[in-house]
Amino acid sequence: MKNIILFFLLLFTTASFSQKKETFVIPDSLKNTSFTELEKRFERSFSNNKIKKLYARVYYKKSKFQNDKIILANGLYLYAISFADDKDALKCSDSIIALTKNSDDFNYPAKGYILKSNFLMKNMDLKSSLNNILEAEKYSSKKRNIEQNLMVNQQIALIKIELGKAKEALPLILKNYEYFKSKDAHSVDYLYTTWILSDIYIRLKKIDTALNYIKILQRQINSGNRFYEYSIMYEGICYHFKNQYAKSDIFLDKAITMLASGNDKLNLAISYYYRGENILQNEKNIIKAQDYFEKADSILVKSGSNTADLHNNCVRLIEISKKLKNNDKQLYYLNRLIEIDSYLNKNGIILQDNINKNYERPHLLLEKEKVIVKMNIEKNLYIGIGFIIFIGLGFSLFNLSKIKRQNKLYKNRVNELHHKYSNENKALEIEKSIIETAVTETKENNTKTVDLSKEKAIEILKKIDQFEKNKGYLEQNINQIDFARKLETNSTYLSKTINQYKNKNFSQYINDLRIEHTVKRLSEDKKFRNYSIKAISEEVGFSNSESFSKAFLKKTGYQPSYFIKNSEK
């Protein structure tokens, strides 16, 4: 289940931040209303979105004419959570933090960091979201702001849930639940934490406990409450895990009807997935189940979203495509699964133990290659097979005599490459120990062309050294501008440093590191030698096998396939 705080807290209409023309006119009845009263009315209007937006707009417009940083920060905050799109909301949060960074206010700047963390999490930038919420924690703890600390706990818990660490999130949400229950058992905060607890217990497979919290929630709300459709959805998921498929279908179908008319397409996709699982496990009808799984995937594609909660949806579609012998769909969903796994790996998401180990990334790439080969064979089975065999035999005879002559010459060269890169670490240490000497000598020999100071060159080379140790060159789509930004320098200095001290251009430098890594790993890792050329190229950072093969040939003098064959011997 998706963390629906993102739906509740961050479901906004698009609006401008500061560049667009302001056309709103404050109603006469609110012109003399104080900021404190406007804020109170805004908080009381949580269930009435139209009225809530009116108070936020009035507060924001009036705040711009005040010489008070806190009032202006409040105006920006209300604007962000009521109107702004993601980009403008992040601008608002940055402005709030800048305005209140040195403030003694009880709520700021922590409130700005919490706002920013929420929007970053909505866009699945979990690392940045966590960094900002930890900044908020510093300020809220220092000022002993209890309720703000609870908001921090809640956000950290939600990040943990998205990272697959529901067990670690549980005590944080339980603490919030007990606090809000004792304060007001009908408040939005209490209802929300009750609902999140049901989500956590489903993830922990404690289904009866999850159902208990769902029933508590349903006793507090009616069918018009925005929590209602999600409580129905969760109840359907619970009965799925209790193997009560017919009962689960009733609740999921009801949830699908309600969610289809709203904006929360991600949870609609999750409902479709569990509906398909019910059919697959109860009716054993793969065609009918496939329809629901494809609806779920279509929603993800249209929204551009990826989530660990629907990883198995692609797995199911791959399995069904295999059974139906539909190679086109199998290849398509293999690519989709690789795309989802790339998102999961980027965010460090821990998948549950029951995820099929056959679909880890290296295996996915190999499986994809197999499907492509199979499709090509089938398409060309009856076309030109005799001609291919004839040409193949002639080519083989020609190459056999050529290979025999070359094998003796190549054998020593291959051994030299293995030996060279197996001692890579030792050579690197020697190289790094003389960085300063190398910089000094190069600077003395190039006084007319070098405009880098010795200190600046050493600083960049040390950062490059750390980049090499961390194997950052294995990341795909590295470019000089982004790499320079990571090293906190500019692309001109970076280019000159690599040209002068590595004696190569940026592209050649990255490719050489990747090929050296490949040779070393092929020498040591038998499993890696069994990968296809396509899988190896993507594993070491190349975008395609053609560019990898060219770089490998240029660096070693051999095609990758030949080197792998001789490494195996």
C-alpha cells in the first residue's frame, strides 16, 4: 500500500509562486480579520477544501505586505500546502527556511524542513527527504516542541515504510497514536495514525491486528470521509491474506469504484493488483487475472510512478506471458521490471523475503537477452537458413586457421592483462601516494598552459581518487558537467586536471576505468563471465553493448567475447 500521507497532505491544484500575476481580491468580510484568526479558521476547515483554500489565499496575500518574517513564513506555508505544485512548493519551503533559519520562533525553521521533506518524499527523493526531516528534528528537539517532534517521527516512519522497514516504523507510529488518542479520539491526526497502523500490520502480515485498527477507524468515520475508501481497500487486502478471496473481492471492487473517480491512481493500481491475485489464486484463470495486472501496470506507466508495492505485479505479468508463449509481452514486462528495480536500487529499498529471487537485476538482463534471441530465431527460422549455414561454415573454416595462428600470440597478451589489473589496487596506491609530486612536476613542465594552482589540482585529484575507490564510474550516463558538480568544481578545471594528470580526455578516462574494472572482475568472477555482453556492459556503466565493445577493444586489443573465452580457459 502506498503511503497515502502524500495523497492527503500534498494533493494540490497547480498555481504560481511568485512569477505569475496575482488576481485574487480579498473579500470585504475578511479584510480586517487578524492573521491569528485566519490561521484558526484554516485549521478548522480541514474537511472543507474550498473554504480552507480561501483562508490560505487571504493569509498569503496579506502576509506579503507585512514586515514580519514569521507571518510571511506562515503565508508561504499555507500557500504551499493549499495551492502550489511540487516545484513551487519546494521554492516556498526553501524561502521559509531562509527567512527563519536564525529565528527563535517555536515552530520555525523546523516547519519549513518538514514541508520540504514531505514534497521530496512525494517525488520519491527519499535521501533528500530524510536529510530534511533530520534537520527539522534538530530544531524541534532543541525547542522542545512536542507535537512537531511527533510530526518528525511520523515522517521518518513513512520513509522507513517506503524503504521496506515497517518493523522499525511501528514504534514511532504507535507513539503518535497513543498521544493523539489521549488528546482527541476524533481528530484527523488520530484517524490518520490509526489508518497507518493498519498499513504497517498488513506489511508485517499481522492481519487480525490490522483488521482491528481498520474497524476502529471505520467506527469513527462515515462514508463521506476521505479515509473511508482506503479503509475499504485495506479490508479487502486483509481478507486476501486470510485466503477469503470472495469476501476480499467484494471490498476491493467497492474500493475500485470509489478510487476510480478520484485522483489517487496509485492506490487504484494496488487494488487492481490484489483483485488479480484473488483471481489467480482462487479461480486459476490467468487470462482474467492478466487483465487486472495490466490495468495496474498501465496506471504506473501513465503516471510515471514506480513503487515496491507493485513489484510483484510485473513478475506476475512475466509469468503469465511465459505460459501464454507471448514473447512480445514477456520482453515488454521484463523491461518494465528492470525499470522498477532500478528505482528500488536507487532508493535502497529492501524487498520482502518472498520476492522471487529469479528476478534480481543480473538475471533479468540475462532473461531479457534470452527472450530477444528466441524472438529473432522464430522470426527468421524459415528465411535464409541455408544461406546462413553456408556462410557460417565458410567463415568458420577461415577463422579456424586464423585463430590457430593468433592463439599463441594472444595467450601471453591475455595473461599480461589479467596480471596487470589483478594488481590494480597496489598500483593505485602507489599512484595516489605521489599525487602531489606529479602535480608539482606537471605544473613546472606546463607553466605556459596550466592555469590551475597546485592546491586546486591536488584537491580535484584527491576527489577523483575517492571517486575511483568508490567505483563511481560504474554509474550510467555520467557526464562531465554533473561529475564536476559532484566534485564541487567546474567542468573546465575538471577537464584540464584529467587532460594534464591522467593524459586523456574525460570520456576516455571513464571508459578506461570501466574496462579495467571489467578485466579484473572477469579474471576473478566465474559467474560474471557467464553474463551476456549486453548484461556485462550495463553492469559496468555502458548504455549499450556496442560502445562497451569498442571501448574494450581500444583498451585491451581484444573483443570482449574473445577475452572471456580465453579467461575461462
